[in-house]
Amino acid sequence: MMPSAMPPSAIPQFEHVVAAVHKPEIAAGVLEIAIALAEPGTGTVTAVYIPESDTSDLAYDPLTDLINHHRAAGVRIDLRPYPAESPARGILDAAREVGADVLVIGAQNQHDRAHPLGLTVENVATAAPCPVMIYIANGRGGRSRRHLPPERVVVPVDGDDHSRVGVSAAALVARSLEIPVEALHIARRGETSAENRDRLQQSTAHITDYPVNTVVLTAENPVDGLLTRIDRRDLLVIGFARRALLEKWLFGGFARRLLDKAAAPLLLVSELPTPESSTESERIGRRVIGWLVPRLTDLEHEDTLWRASQMAEATLDYIVLMALAGIISAAGLLLDSVALIIAAMIVAPMQQPITAFAIGLTTGRADLLRRAATTTLIGSGITLVIGALLSVLFGWMVTAPTGQMLAWSQPTLLDALIAAGAGAAGAYAVARSSVSEAIAGVAVATSLNPAISMIGIGITGEAEFALSGGALLLFVTNFICISLAGWGIFVWLGLRPKRSPATGRAAYWSFVALTVIALLVVVLLLGLRTRADETALIRRQLETTLTDSTVEQVRIGADGTTYIRVTAYTPVDRPITQADVAALEREIETLIARDVTLNVIVETLLTADESSAP
């Protein structure tokens, strides 16, 4: 029951509370806690239900009845089904999208020493974007018993920060339910009465608006002391100043004994905001940060690493697809076919090892980095050899570099930006399986097969050899940008090296590799910037000289000699002659202080009268 009028609380209640009712059998207890935490009159409770199978609808109707019961009592509450690939991911996404101030999740004692509260609760507790409260429907026979509202809240205290967090949560719940709250200190052997009073005072002094009963109990061990003071109509609250400490507690001997022996339900609380951090601006800040950072759960970490390990392998499928894509991309370059180039980009699985490389970089996995880099080189080598072979066999059909050959040998800053965006999208799609359908589009954007094919074509002919350097620069720049952008996304999602004795060494090598990549990116981008400035300078010179013509395209291929291809539209009565091209070539050589080969493609513009003349 929520009282109609309540004095201001020293620990503010919450505007947005999310209650995970993925286990309908304990949903009543979870909702009771969630409603108690919501600000009376203005706070909202969002009950999140994750359908796990086609039969989940059988549990939905009782939840609807429970929600309607609370709604009839004046509670602002909603039931939101939230389909997801896993209960943990659904709960986390719901809390992030709702902008939860606090998340209440229910659990039952699994009697499993490895995962006492189940993997869902553990993953939510470690990755939630807001403070977490875990309601444990504990007690012998608790699974089958009907939920009973608590008649008292008991919180063990010891004068530390954990105790203050627990007392704050206990007072919030007790005030809302209008039941007493008891702070219990289990005295240590040798402690004086004054020391016991000090510990109680330090734990409860910040609660000034609700009476907190204080009790000192002497016992051989804390668990036995607690068990003598609680029964199944109590609610036992245990606080943690930091969420990491809650994780440690779950696997400690104290927790195991308490979960196995306590008859009362438990409420585990972490990181409860203080009055100083509960202003409106602080709340908004927490919501914004929580919404912007969809942290991966531990299970998702493991799944991402497993997928990276698969993507880093040079399997038969990978080799076959890379060979086929190499044939298509080389043909597309020689025939100047955009359709074939796109087809090759769709077929080529180049995105996979590059993304695996980014994951290895993020997690400090040297073996993953090595395998991903090797697989990328194998695929690139296959594509390059096929491009060179097709150039030898069919290069005689191409008298001058085609438009696609030039396009894939002229890297620009925009290409680097596109590669970074595609790499970020690919990393996000790999880590977040709910958006995995985007991987096909990302594969197109991150495919570098045409550039590699252009390297192979270029090294086999004198006319195209000057373009190979540009294609190589495009490949290297895009690989670095894709890897670095993927690293940024994985770090943002919370992917980190696993804690182990080798963590320091792995982190060191990750930092070294990242630094080298960053420096290469800076050098390459500066080169691309210089090329962009040079292109603009040449274009201005062409437009100034060819005053009667319209300069449509300026494409530059770089090597020892700069190869420039210009498409110009000119009136029929003022054509561009070979002498004009030679003079332009000399002017551009003077302008950029480098030898150039200028190729001008002239498109003649006809007026209406000229086109209709016989």
C-alpha cells in the first residue's frame, strides 16, 4: 500500500522504475519492491516481460491481471512485452530505452554454486545502465508458496558504505509499505558497547525522516545471527556500495549459506544514488549516459569472442568465395561494369577477418590478431593473383584505364570516412545480434576486393602500373580505418581483455598495435588530404584554361608519374586539340612540380539546331 501523503525523503524515490517480470511466479514480489521505489504520484513503473517461447503467452494473462490490480490502486504502471534474443538482453535494452533510474529484477535460489541466481540475473547485474536491485524469492518451499507482503524490513549494518546503501533502500521500501525497518549489527567478539553504537550511528544517521530501529546482536557468525532475527514475513536487505562487490558477494561462502538457510526473501541493492547525486540534472545525465551505452553482457562477450574466432579462420568457404569475388571484381574493372563490382563486393567475405582483427585488438588476443591478419592476407593474395591473371589474359581488350579502374585507385578522405563508418556498423552488427541483418549491407561497404584486384591488374601492365600505388593506398587506409572504427565500437560496448595473469601483457600489446595503427591512419590521411588539395588545384587550373568547356571529372592515379584523366564537355565549334592537351599537361607539371600524363576525354556538346542539321 502506498500512503497518500508522505514527508520528503532523505533518499529520493525514483521517477522511472523498471521491473523485470521475466519470471511470472515471483512477479508479485518484484512489482511490490518496484512500486515502493517509485515517486508517489509522478513515478512510473515499467514491467518488462521477455517472451521466451511460443508458450510464453500462457504466463502473460496472469501478469496482465496483476498489473491491472495495481493500476486500479492508483499506481502508474505498464506491462511491456519485449521480445529479444535473450532475457538479459531484453531487460537491459528495455532499461536503457525507458531511461530507468533503477532496475528491479527477480531471482530464485538456483542451488547452483557456479550461478546461484542464474545467468540472466548475473548478466543484468553486471551490465545494467542504472542501479540494480535483485529480489530473491528465497526460503524453503518459496517456489510454491503464495507471495506474502513483508511485515518488516531487516538490514544488517557494520558502519561502512555498504551498510548506508542498504539502510537507504530499506528505509525507502519500509516507508512506502508503512512497515518498520530494523538495522541489525552483529557484534564481533571483543567489541565494546560504544563501538557497537558507533557502527549503528554511522550506518543510520543519514535517515532522518523515518524511524529506524537499531539492534545489536551477539552471535558466533553473521549468518547464524541473521537467521535468529528473521522469518518468512520479513524482507532482508543487503547493500553494496559498488556493483562489483555485489558480484563477489554472490560467489562467497556467506552468500551461499544465507541463500540456503534464510526463510525470508532477500533484496540485494547496489549503487543507490545519494541526495547529492539525485538532482534533476544528475538524473537526466544518468539516463542519457545509460541510453547511449548499451553494454554487452558477459554472455554476449563470450559470444562475440566465439564469433570472432570463427570469422578469423581461412576456411574453405572463405577461400572459394574470395576466389569467385576476385574473378567478378577483376572482370568488373576491365569491363568498367559497376554492376559486377557491386556483385563482387556482395560475394566477398572480406568484412569477417577485418572485424575479427578489431575484436582481437580490443581484447588483447594476440592469437586472434594473428589469425585474422593471416586470413586477410590469404584472401587478398588470392584476389590479387586472380586480378593479375585476368589482366594478362584479357588486358589487351582495355586500351586505356577504365572509369572503375581509376575510381578504385584514387583514395580520398571521403573513402576513409566511409570505411570508418562501415567498420563501425559492422562491429555493432556483430556485437548486437538483434541487428545482424545489417551485416549484408556492411559487407558491401567494407569489401576491398576491387582495390586488391586493381593492384593485381596494375602490376601486369605499363599503362595501369601507375594506378597500383593508389589502389594499395586505398586498401591499406580502408583496412586501418575499418579496424580502428571497429575497435572504438567494441570499447564503447564494453568489450575488454579478460582478467587473467596475461591481461597486463595483452593490454600492452593491444596498446602498441593500436598506437601503430593510429599513427598509420594519421600519415595516410595527411597524404589523402594532400591528394585532395592537389586535385582541387588541378581542377581550378583546368577550368581556368578550358574556359569554353565544362570539366566534369578529374581523376588522378599516383605513382612515379601522375596519371590524370579528365572528362570535358566542349562546344562543337571550339574543340580541344592535342596541342591544347599538351599545353595543359606542361602547365599542370609546373603547378604541382611533378611529371604528369594527361588524358582528356572530350564530349562534344551540340545545340538543338546543330543536332537537327542534316
